[in-house]
Amino acid sequence: MTDFTLPPVGLRGRRPEVLGRWEGRSQVRVRNPEVVAALRRRALVRRAVVAATAVVLLTIGLTDLRSNVELGQVDHTEGFAQGWLSGLHSNLTLTNANVAIQEDRARFFDVQLTEDRLLMGSTVSETHDTQVSTFYDAVSLSALNSCLGGVIQALDQIGVGQTTGGLTSLNAVGPICQSVAP
């Protein structure tokens, strides 16, 4: 036989036989097999309900814990991604500024090259005029040779990209070339 704890007598109907006290609860001996089976079923149902409730609460707790951890990971990843995108945006802004500076430099060099070509054209024209004048006026050939040699050297320097050196050479032979003119 199995001992069970029963609710107060007023709720159950007939009073069962009390055998003694155990931890503040009454121990009763029930001899009716139907009552024993009902009590066992009731105890099993209570245990099953308690176990199912514990499993559900544990599952909910673990799911909540896992979701909180995943939210933390998502927040961390989002913060990292925002920082990374902010860095990329800064790099893009800096790169765009550098591109604009390089474009300005390219325009400046293009203008300088055009000016140098115009100067070279005017120098060639002046040299041609000087040669014609010298030919017709019978000017000193040695002075003309020095002038033309300096101009050719200046043109060669400008042709290889040494614009400053070419202009310096032209300035150096300028007085010689002027002395050749009639």
C-alpha cells in the first residue's frame, strides 16, 4: 500500500483513518483500490504538470537568454559596421579632395604647357626673323651662330620638359641675339 497526503476532510467527503503525523501532514491509509488509483493518477498529473511547467519555464528562460545574447551580438556588429562605414566615408571624402587637387594641378600644368608652346612659337618666329634679317643685312655670323645655338639649346630643354632651364637659356642668349639685329 502507498501512503498519500490528502486535503482537509471537509473537502473530500468521508473521513479517512488517520495513522499519525509526519512533517505537519497527516498520513492516512486508504484501502479502497479505486481511491488509491485516483490518488496515484492525481499525484502523477500533479508531477507531470509541475515537470511540464518547469520545462516550459526553462525553455522560455533559455530562449530569452539566447535572444538577449543574439541582440547584444547584433548591436555590437551594428556598432562595428557603423564605425567601419564612417571610416570609409572619411576616406572617400579625403580621396575626393585629393582627386580635386590633382585635377587642379593637371589644369595648371596644361595652362603652363600652352604658355610654353606659345613662347616657343614666338621664339621660333623671332629666330626666323633674325635669321632673315642677318642674311640680308650681312650681320656677324659668329654672333648669329651664338644666338641660334642658345635658342636651339633652349628649345631642346623645353622639349624635354625643362621649361625653367629653357627660359633661363633664352634669357642668357637674349643680349647676343639683340646684338645680331640690325
